[in-house]
Amino acid sequence: MTNIKFGIAGYGKMGKIRELSINEYKYATLVSIYEVSECKHYNKDIVIYDSFENRF
């Protein structure tokens, strides 16, 4: 099966819950997070964006 890449828009309470849900599936990978406020994440492979324009 093909690995599906996900990005999360907003990393508050629901964003963290979504991350946990993504991590439960072996064919899903979290690759980016969009958050306007400061966001520190333990996984350096995940790209953090502060605007939708900077994603591209």
C-alpha cells in the first residue's frame, strides 16, 4: 500500500489529536504543520509553516 502524506492546519488541541490519529496508521505520515503562533515540534522531519503562502 502507498504511504499517504498529511499536513495539519492548526496545532492546538485538535491539531495534536489529529497528529495522534495519523500516527496510529502505518501507511500515514505527518509531513507538515501550519501554525501562526510559535510551534515547537519534537520531530525535525516535520516542516513547520507560519503562513499558507510559505508552503509552496
